Amino acid sequence: MNKQQLASRIWESANKMRSKIEANEYKDYILGFIFYKFLSDREVDFLKKNDWEEEDFVELVEEDTETVNQCRRSLGYFISYKNLFSTWLGMGKNFDVSNVTDALSAFDRLINESHKNVFDGIFDTLQTGLSKLGETSNAKRIVFIVDECHRSVFGEMLSTIKHTFPRAIFIGFSGTPILEINKKKDTTTADVFGNELEGTRYTVADGMRDGNVLGFDTIPQPTYKDKNLRLAIALDKAKVRSEAEVFGNPAKEAIYNHWMNEVPMGAELGDNGEVLESIEGQLTDAQYDREQHRKAVVDDILENWISQSHNGKFHAMLATSSIPEAIQYYKEIRSRNRGLKITAVFDPHDGNHEGSIEKIDGIKEILEDYNHDFSVRFNIPGYAAFKRDVCARLAHKDAYVAIENEPEKCLDILIVVDQMLTGYDSKWLNTLYMDKFYKWSNIEMIIQAFSRTNRVFTEDKPHGIIRYYRRPYTMKNVVEYAFEQYSGNKPYGIFVPKLKENLESMNRCFEEIKTLFESAGISDFYKLPDEKAEKQKFSKLFRELNKHLEPAKVQGFVWKQTSYEIEQPGGVKEIVCLEFDQQTFEILLARYKELRRPGPDGGCEEEACDIEPYLMALSTEKIDSDYMDSRFKKYVKMLNENADEETIHNMLNELHRSFASLTQEEQKFANILLKDIQNHELIVSEDKSVRDYIVEYQIRAKSDQIHNFASRLGMVVSKTTCFFVPKFNKNLDFMGECGSVKYFVFLKKMAPFW
């Protein structure tokens, strides 16, 4: 529809009014449309000056609160894409009077308070005229289907919608509906949409148990010593300056002992829903808005970055409590670790309040650094485009698909305040650092924020990682309560086992595997058991062991350290030891890979069920070859120096145990190698490793096979290679090599009959 056609439709509507309105009212309606077009075009021009492209306008919706607020502050109003005059031009026959009435209603609702005296009621005359046309959308039965219905229906918008569409039906979908504990304006989601439909509940816990999303490893990380906080609060409550002033005064002693020994660190909810007293409940936000606290948080982030990000493969968010704190964190991390690529995203508008200059200067610094790090060009007027670039880069989408292959273009840490903690998805995010406290009345925000990290991805992302620093003991209680409420009081599987539980589970699996092999008469795991049932059990146990190994690595486990001191509730420390080392694990991995053996067609034949592709892809090329070579050279040296028989025998047993890390075929040639050395048929070179010799023996054996086969047939050696080189026959066959050999063999067999 062009402008002339739209004018025709509007004039047609005006003609329908002729019998219902006075003639002198026409000009008021036409002027109303003209002025609406002017406001619509003005908003489009404003956004284009702020780096919006034509294709971006379809994203101009009320849910984009940042853009809505930007337009309302600068223009005094906001018009969404569907209500733009230019959108009406493209609707053709679908354009209806209801489009205008809905748009005018939305316009009235979204006028900025500071511009009410300019725009309020400006389209009343036009709306009155349209109502005279007869039935409009507010008289029809309309169904509103609202996704994420916990977010946007508790403000002025809801009352406006219900007033405009009095006969409408509302259906809401939400993973975190507003409950009694966190109701907004004394209203719950059930008050708006009615009671939950029976049989429709699918909770966050259900999603985790079904494998559709990951669980969480939640880690409360105090930045102050418990004892120091207790002492400060106890002295303050007893109204003394030191412990010396307490004793000798029974009243003060009672108060002091109460806060030092009886009051818990973190707050809990009482039976009536009241927050009970706690040490952290006495702290103000000023306790955490300090350089000492921020330094401790950054220390924790940097100390754990390599293990938790898998050396930079995954990205993280740092959620802060305010924009000034976000800027301070940005400067702190940037100054201490130039290797990390970081940036920050928050509302860029200054609002003319205290601290606005520092905020604008901070944004300018952040943009300059981002431009330098990634060779792009963004500025404050184009902040919306900067945010879109950050979102795409963090999610590896749009222009940044496959960016993981270019690590220098990846963003490591994004600092936020509120933005992007709801609704944003990136499977490359695996960690959320939270220097932000959520009250009991904001438990839905906890679920939303945590869920940025738990999108299912590769095996090395076993769970989302949450580390929180502000009032950590209270936050732990709030987090557990939040997931209880939103899992139907069945939060099973939401929180993953901690390092202690993972190490203990790995030990249990190993002991069962060890018992299984010993029962089959196999020491040192040098080969698989013979029975299929035993192989199946080994497959299951080894997969379970690895299932606990992957999260343990993220939680700080490294193979070089097999003993860990773990602090338990109450401050008790416990030593947990892993009962096997990396060499043993990789020997078991080699056995696991042997569960899938070459089949008759060159493919693979599974010997046991449920083979895990991820485990099959793990490399075993570096299975402690240094240790095996050191045993080998020591053994050869003992033979050459004529050491006593017992010493040589013990070293030979040790060398045989190291061979367990080899495949069955490699073990066969390793034993032949040892016999040749023992029979003085081979002089060992210092420059060659055990694997070098094994490869030589394998090549020699294959070469002998080829020569024997060719000599029996009287064929050229090169033409028989396809029968001995794995997966090579198909490549040769298209040239006819194997076909000619097979035909030659057929002729030799048939010769006696001719």
C-alpha cells in the first residue's frame, strides 16, 4: 500500500463517519492522522541517527526496554514497529481501523511523564471519531497469549490492556511465575491469568532431569572472614569497642555470646515468612562497596579462570549491583590482566543525576577499549549497535559464527548490572560471577540469571557455574529456596555434586572396575575381560567415572594433585584422596576404546553397549610415554650391566605394567621387542623410544604379509597393498587395482578345470 492508497482507506473510513459526525470534525481527524505520521517518521529518523538500519526496525518492540526508554527520554513517546505509519503502508488489505485504535492506545500508555503536558490526550478527538465507526477490536473476543508472563504484566500496561480489551482472555506461559513470596504490587501471576492449568507444569528441575538443560554448581564465596564479621557485629550490638570491655558485665556478655555463637551467618525464613536475624542481615551494602571486597572478587575470578573457562573456550558474565560498581570492576580486571578480553553493557543514558559524568566517562573508556581490542568502531550515540555486537559475539552468532576458531576475536567476560540476565541465550556461557544480592522477594530473578549458564553444549560443559560473593550465606539459602519453589519442592538434580562427592564417586567406580578385572584374572588392566557381560559392566562403570571426572576438573581437580583439603559446613576440613592416577585412567581409556573393534567391512563392531563417542575421541597418544621409556631404558641398562636376576625381574614386571597403556596389538609387538633384546638380536638406540620400535615392528610385519601374499600369487607387491592397509582398499578399488587382483586369483583357482 502506498501513501495515496492509505489516504484513500482513511478517506473511506471518514466517509463511513459522515452520517455519525459533524462535517466540521473531518479536518480534526485528518489532522490527527497527519500529526501521527509526523511523530512516527520523527522516531524513525531519530533511531537511524543512532545507527539503526532499516532491517533492524522489526525488532522495535516494547519488550526492548532500553530502546523504549531511550525514545521516551529523547522524544517524549515511543511507537513500536507494528504501529509505525510506514508499517501501515505495507499492510495492504490487512490494514484496519483496529490498527489505528490499538496504536493510539499504546501511544497514550507510553508517553514519558515529563512530556504528559505535551502529548497527553492529543489524539482524543481522533479516537472518538474512530469509535463511531461501530465495532472495533475492543468489542471483539480476543485471546492474549503472553510468553514470559512474569515480566511485563504488573505495571500500567496491564490495566491499559484490560481497559482497551474488556472481553479479552489471557493465557500466560512462564518458567518463573510470580508467587506469594515475591508478588509484585500485591499481585501474583495466578491473580492475572487464573490458576495453573492441571498437568501443564514443566519445571526447571524437570528440564534438568530430562537433559534439556544443565544443572548448576553453586559456590558461595565469602570475601570476609566469618570470625571478623561476627566480632564486629557482636561488639556493635554490645555497644563496646573491644572484647576486653565485654567481660565482667553480664548483660554485655550475654549479647556478645549471642551474636558470636548463636546467630547464624546467613538469614533464613521463619514459619510465618519473616526473615530471621543473622550476621549478614546486619551488614549494609557499604560493606561490599569497598575496594577490599572487589579485589577479593577479582582474585577469585582470575585464580579460577583457566579451569572454569576450559582455558578460554567458554565465556562468563559478572553481574554487579550498580553501574558505578560495574565500571570499577571493569577497570580493576582490565588493569590486572591484559590477556582477558572484557567489556560491560548497561543503560547508557546519564539521567542528569549524581555520578552521571563518571558513568559517561566510563562508557567512553569501555567503548574505546572494545574498539581497540576487536578493530571495530562504536560510539555513545551508537550504543544500541554496540550492544547487538556484544550479544552476537558472546553467542557466536551472525557475523561471529565459528569465532571459536579465532580466539583473539572472542569475548571472555561480560560485566552487566541487570541487562542480559533475562532472555539472553548463549551456549558458550558457562559461568556467572555474582556480586549482586537478590532478596527473598526476587527469587524469580535468581532462576532467570542462573539460567544464562545452563544451555546444553559439549561434554566439557557438564554444568553451569555460579559463584556469588555478596552476603553469600544468605544467598545460599535464598537460592535453595528459589529452586524449591520453582521445582514443585522437588529440586532433585538441580545442584551438581561438589568436588568431594565427585572424587568419592570416581573412587567408587574405580574400585568396582578393579574388582571386575581381578575377578577375570587380569592384573594391571593390560587387556579387556573376555565375557561380553563383563565388558558391558566395564563400559557402564567407566562412563560413570568420566561423568564425575569432567565436573571435578571444572571444580579444580588436576591430575598432578590427587589429595584435596575440602572445608565442610561448620568449618571442618577433610582430606579427600583420589585412589588412582592419570596413567591408570588412560590405561582404562585405552581398554574402553578397544570395546569397539574393527569389523569385517573395515567399519567398527561394538563389543559392548552404550559406547560414548566423546570418550572414543579422547586422545591416548600421550599416555605417560616418558614413564614407559624411562622403565625401558632402565631395563636395557640393567641387562647390559649384568644386574642381579631379581632386580632385572622386578624392573621387567614394572615395564610390563607400563605396557598396559598400549593397545593389544601394540603390546604384542612390545613383547616381541623385549624377546629380541633378551636374545641379543637387537641393539637398542638411545634416540628411539618404545613407540618408535613398536611402529618399526608393525611396519615390518605388515611388509612381510604383503610380500608373502604377492609371492604366492606371482603378483606385483604394489597391487596387493589394498588388502593389508586398513580402509585403503576402497580408495584403490576405484582405479581397479583390487578388482584386477581378485580376478587374477579367480583365474588361478579355475585353471585346473580348463
